[in-house]
Amino acid sequence: MLLEAPAGFGKTLLLSQWREELRSRGTIVAWLSVNQTDQPDLLLPYLAFSFYQAGLDTEQTGLLSPTFSQGNSAYLIGNLLSLIEQSEKKCVVVFDDFENIN
């Protein structure tokens, strides 16, 4: 789903209400706010951390490791996707300010 509207139209408020509704149903909802200053190579660890905060144990993916290296990102994103797929709960990710992704 894509929610697009001009600034000030309540997109973040609507998404946060949707997140609470999903969470009340037991869904794991990762929330990732993207800033223009975010480094593209940190998107994967940020995503893993968002899922971690939402209740999915993403430590085993290797993306939260202080020694994370972009060189093995395809393998690590595979680990994350596999973990999400194996989760007993539905998982959703919300990218707030997605247009800021480089």
C-alpha cells in the first residue's frame, strides 16, 4: 500500500493509527522513518532494528552486528526475509517519508 499526499495532510497520523490497529490484532509492525541524511548502506540494519523493536528477534540475521558489512548484504537480507517468513505472526513494515530513500 502506498499513501501519498502533500505535507500536513496527516499521513503519519493515519499510518500510526493503522499501526496500532494492526498491533492490537497481533501483527508485528516495523516502523522506519527515513531521513535524507540516512546512508543507503544502513537501510538494512535500520530495517532489522525496526523489526527487532516491533518484537521480531532479528539478532540472528547478523544485521544488528557491530561488524555488519555491506559486502554480504544479499545473504543477510535473505536471513531477514526468511525470519519474517517463518514468523508465526503477520509482519508489516511502514516506511515513513519513503521518498527520502536514496
